[in-house]
Amino acid sequence: MCFHTAQIKTVNKLEKRYQVKLATPEVREKFDTPRYHINGFAHPSLLVIPQEAPTVIAPGLWGIIPKTKKSSQINAYYKDAMRFGGGLNAQSEKLFDHFIYKQSSLTNRCLIPVTGFFEPHEYQSKKYPIHIKRKDNDVLSLAGLYTLIDGIITFTILTKTASLLFAKIHNKKKRQPLLLPQDLEGAWLNPELNKKDLKALIEVNYPENELQTFTVSRDLFSPKVNSDTPHILNQVSYDGVAI
């Protein structure tokens, strides 16, 4: 699953990379601040590119909410939703069946730009965070779904069965986020896609030779430590832990 990400690019760099404009200029300074560890369980705000307006990048709350809810119900919904994952991830296998996902699958898909993300690797009953990023430090596009709640975007990151590489990383649940190669980012936002098209996109594997993976500090999983600092992206080696 994908519950922890990083995004350290400026808004301007994201605008140039995706050929978009920030929808709300007043938040530029906030999102220009590097975010070395974004913990999904806090339901933070991230920038996303929505299918309904693919020429803009806009803030969205991490944790999808049924579109029948009102903005005043968001916090209460998140609190209750913690027992089933908080809406942070969506299984692609349930894309057309789940009561929330099926309403968004054809008309409300999005891209979530990140510079990296973290997955847990288990070794001798302990969890070790693995950082996954591009070797060239470009952004990664995660595939997501969203809803609009009184004008507020709430989103989730799609996951699928792990590839051989990600099965070694996320070696217990064997899942991975749906990573979109750059040449398929536009296709993911294409409103003309049908269910067959989407299933085919989900099956495409990201070119993993372009990825770099390494273990980082276990502070990432500690609620007592501020892990949103540059050091959390540094490689840390552990005896016996290797991908």
C-alpha cells in the first residue's frame, strides 16, 4: 500500500513538467515548501491534476470521501474511516465495484505528482522503510481517483498486485501504487476511456530500471519523531536487510 510520500519540487517545476497552472495562486508558497515525508494518515493536502480540469494543478485532501457527504462532515468521516484505511488507497481490482470508486472511475481520475514514496519491508518481525524514487530525480505520477465535496477535492491512490520488484520491497502484503509512465499520463486523464481501456492501463508496468530503491531511517514510522526533514531521504543500511 502507499501511505507515505515525498514531494520536494517547487510548484513552478510541477507546472512546467505537466504543462499546467496552479488553480489557487494563494497557496503557492505553502506548496513550494519541500515535504520530505508526507504521512497520509494525517490526511494532508497534496497537489493533484484532476480529469475534469487537466490544465490545472490543485490542492486535494488525501483520503477519498463519498460525494454524498458535505464539507462539514469531512473530519468526522476521516475519524470513522480509519478502521478501513481512511480512504488513502483504493484497490484497482475494485475499481468498478466499490461504492465510492465506481462513481469516480470513468469521470474523476487524477494524477498525484510525488518525488518519491515509502513502502514497508519486513525482516525478522520488524518493519524497515524503503524509499522509491526515480534515478534522475524527476517526479513520479501516481494514479488516483477523486471526489468533489463542496468544491474540495478528496483523493485516493490506486494500488495493484506488486511486480517482482515491489513484491521484494512490500514483502508481506505484496502491493504497490499504480505508477504511470510519462507517456501514459495523458491517457489516464482521457475522458473517452472505457472500462476495458482502464484495465489495460492498470496492467502496464512502470519501467523499473528507471527507479532507485533504498532503506531509510526507521524514524519514518515513529509518531514521536518529526520525520519531515531532509535526513529522512538519506540512505540508511541495516544488517540483513537488502532488496
